Amino acid sequence: MAVTKEMDITDAVLRHARENPPSTEVVKNRERVALAIRKYTKERLGLTLTSGQERALETFASREGVLLKLSHGAMIPHLGVFRLHVKAGEICSDTDNRMVSLYLIDDQYYYNWYPEITRLGFHLSGKPPSEQKSAITIPIPKEHKTKPLLDIPPPETKIFDRLENQIMGRFGPNLDHFLKEYGKSKGDVDKNLFKDGLRREMEILRTGAEVTHNYADFCARYQIGSFRRTNPDAADKVLFLSFWDFKDLFVDRFQTLFHKSEEVSRIKNEVEAAQENPDTTTTKEHKDDAPPLWFLCDCGRRNRGQRRGEEVSFTCRCGKTTTGHFGEVRFVPDITGTQSVSGSALGLSGRIVGSSLPYTQVADRMQKEIFDSEPATRFVLKSHPVYYGVGETREGDGRASLFRALCETKASVLGAALKSPWDVNPHVHSCYLEPQT
Ligand SMILES: [Zn+2]
């Protein structure tokens, strides 16, 4: 049998786990995280763990469990991000219940970082949503745009009828575009297929808005529910946890990073000096008093704070100056803080990522030098799904949203396409291009 990339990844992850068995502290940490996962799923998402996830949770909390981790999740994702779940879950399900995957839902993210979280993703006569002045979006009131998604309420349920009508209103012009693009005639097309799909997905969003209490959970619930429909076997191997809850469980480790900001700055400066491009001279010096954390002002904005002994201080864009001891001011770690703590506290043996950026070397050195823990390999999933449907051009869309695809493609058909081999771009077709039984 030919060796696949997926098999290589499995071997590398199991080898890391063998060479770095979890300490007693790591197993205890996993047990605490397992309780948090259970609570998050039930109380914040209004969901029940599947029986497969219950088994995965037991594995997760045991010394024998091998962990893969991924993140990037508090949104109605495009298919490329969603596929990270699918491939991670698929790799785990091939290991006889030894490997599980933890997905941190990024509820600390801001709308401004990812305006896509409000875009439902419908093309208009070939024009992608990012180029449309009137892209169909879930409205977020202006006063919430400076806050983390955890602090933004879910959408009001009354907007969903309006959104459904708006999307249906686009179907006419899109259909004309589609018939021309593919040389089909009106008689070939049953409008009800789209109408029924849209209504079903909208109803799922509406229910999510009713049962969740913030925008991040609203998005996460849609994503997790969709995953269970498209790839039920893989979904059984992926456990979801709020990033904020994860951060609260490991405050002691973030406090260590706060106190060791000089060491973190030294690592950052050394890595950046080694990476410095001789064509540029813009490498900035990291200051010793800047911990790898962001501190939140009362207005919601995040700020890099200055450390003075036990205290942190910052002046926000809104004009307010905040000073307080560590623990008194809300904080979220930056990406290096997140990766070094998640890797060391949980004993990760692999990471599935969409890209590997220069900061990863900083995170790995922090994990090793500050927490004395061996970093896991990152496996970068570079192939990306392309969606073909009514409204898209004939070349398809490389950033179609999950919601958009599920309105026009059967969940099992989408799931099967997303399971394409590691290096192969999945091609996902609408029901108008490929009959789906
Ligand atoms: Zn502020």
C-alpha cells in the first residue's frame, strides 16, 4: 500500500508522543480541560457530546491519549478553514482511538480582524462578496466592533427573515449568470433545491442565535453542527473548547510569561535577528517590559501593556489609562503565549495549521526554554477547496463560506469532497452542477 502524507503525519505524531510521554501534571491538566470541554459544549453551545466524542474525551484525559491541536475557529468559516477539522478528525479516526484533536474556538478575536465572520458568502453574478458594496452580512452594531466576540451578543433572531429574503432576491440574477456561464436553460433548474437548502441553514442559524449568549458561540455552534452533518466520523474525534476558558485554566502559566517578559523579549529579538531579511532594515527591538500578552481596556480594545514589577499599565486609544496587578486586568495571550502554553500544558504531539508564520519559532523556543517542554511539529495543510455554484464564476471560488456551500450542496457530498488527499484541492460542486442523491 502506498504511504500517504496522512500516514506520515500519524507516524510523526505517534513518535513525538512516544518520545515525550505526558507528565503527571499534563495528565491533570487534560482532566481539567476535559471538564471544561463538557461544560462549554452543554452550557454555552446547548449541544450534547456525541457518543464518539465521549470516547474521545476519555482518551484525551488519559496518559495514553495523543493530542493534535488546531485553532482558528470562532467564525462561519470558509471551506479551507473548515477542512482543517475534517483532515485532523480523519487522521485521528485512523489511529484506533488513540489520537484526538482539540479545537480552540477563538472567542477572543475581534470583528475587525475577520470581517468575514459576518459575511454569509454569496457571490453576485460572478462577483465575490469581498468586492461587493452590498455583500449580504449579519449586522453587528457599531458599539460592539471594538469588543472581543465573547462580549458581543448573538444576532437578533428577527434579522434572519430579512437575510433569507435578501439571499433569495439574489438568486434570480445569479441564475441568469449561471445559465449563461454554463450554457444551460431555465428548464434544467429547480429553484426549490436552493430555496429549501437556504431555509434549512437559516433555521439552524436562527436556533443558534436563540440558544447561545455571544457571537463567538453562535458561530461555533453552526460550525460544530455542520461538521457533524458533513463528516460524522471525523467529528467524533474533535473536541471543542472556548479559547477564553482555556486561557482561564492556565492563568498560572501566563503569569509566568508575564514575569519572564525579559526572557521572552530576548527570544523574540534573537529569532528576528536570525530571520532578518538583508533587504529590509525594519526589524524592531522588543522591549523587556512588554509581556507576550494583550490587556483589555474597559472599552474592549486590546493593548500591549508595560510591566512594572507586579503591575501592568497602558493608555488605550479611547483615552483611558489602566493600571493594575496581573490578574486584575483582563488579558489574552498573543499567539506566542498561546502556542507555548497550549503545547506545554497539554503535551501536544502535533499541530494541524493553515500556514506556518515566523512567530512559530518564537513560540517553540518559549515552550522549550521557559516551560522545558518539547514542541510538536506543525503540519501545514496548503491545499484548499474550490467551490462551484450558482453565482460563482466558472473558475469557482477558493474562499466560499461553509454556510454558502451548505445551502446548495448536500452535507454528505461536501464532506466527501473535503476528505480529498492532503495535497489535493477538493472541488466542491453545487447540486445544480452535480446530481446529489
Ligand atoms: Zn479603551
